[in-house]
Amino acid sequence: MSKGRILVVEDDPSTLLGLEEALRMGDYEVSTAADGEAAREKLADEAFDLMVLDLMLPKLDGLGVLRWVRKRPSALPVLILSAKGREEEKVEGLRAGADDYLAKPFGLKELMARVEALLRRSQGLEKALSFGDVKVDFQKRKVFRGRREVELSRKEMEVLFFLARHHDRVVTRDEILSAVWGYFASSAERAVDFHMLNLRRKLERDPSAPRHLVTHHGHGYKLEM
């Protein structure tokens, strides 16, 4: 039985092979990508429990991949592997959203220990979040009002999940567009407002005076708990 699905993003063939073999021997299901664009495509199409990410990648570097991941409605744990071991570079990676950072060269035992720790930590996080009489179940990808499940479209679900995962701050329309519609959605700004109206209709007691899905004029939207 697999202990989890891991995406390994590394452009050096020998390092990639070694990582893949070690993780498979540890009973993990492994998928690989040799550049940042390939990683982004896999992340858009498949679900993973963890990403092991090199920083120095062709086409799109590791920080670019990481920033893209953190704009999406996902809490994917990310372990950075890099030959860049200086403190400033570690801080940059962690601030961009990495959960852990391991400098090359590293021992496989330490790598496996960090992978296990990140997976243990993530299993206890973001199972559910509640506001008003609404419960958002991240793991099952379901939303309830009281005991009744609310039917949401895929885009409505992704917008809500993005707001829920960033409920501690106001998120801009551009952030929602980038996370839910992708990079080439500049013509779809009204789509965000349309989906927010639908979410309020389905989740707010009084959609005309929302208490939770709140507009901050000139700034964006915020999920008020």
C-alpha cells in the first residue's frame, strides 16, 4: 500500500533517478518532472501529497513553480532541494511558501525523515473549516450548510477553497484569477464577481448583505470567519 503520492522535480538525471528509487523503496508512489513547466502541468492535472522540488530548473525555476502552487487552492507540502545552501537562499525559499529546505549534498536517510515529517504534519492540517453554518471539507472537497451538502460548480469550489485557505487576509481579483483560471485570464475579471455572487446566493443567509464572503472595495475579497 502506497504511503503517499510524491512529485519529484529535478533536472539532473542521476539525482532524479536516485530520488525516485529511494522513495519507491520507501513505499511511496512517485511521479517525476525534469523542468518547471512539466511540473506545473502535472500539478494541474494530478493530485499529490508532497512535492520534492529543486530550485535550479530549466524553463521555469523552482521558485516560480512554488509561487504558482501557493496561488492555487492547495495546501501541498513542498520540500526544496538545492545546491544553494546559503541562509539568504533558504529564507527566500521558505518565504515563497516552502515547508522545508534541504541543501545538497544530503543523505537519503535525512531526506526520508523530512518527507515523513512533512506528510505527518500535513495529514493533520486543513481537514475542515467553518464559518456561520457552513463547513468546508478540504479533504473530501465538499461544502455543507448545516447537514445539507451544497452543490457547487468546479470553479465555485475552487474560488471558495482559495478564499478559505487565505482567510487571514484580503485576496485580490488578480490572485483569484491566477489561481483558479490560470495565467491567461485577464479577460475574465467579471467571472470572479459572477462566481462570488453565486457563492453568496448559495452560502450566505442574506446574499444582499453578506457577512462572510465580503467585498473590500478597491482591494478584493475576504472570507470573514
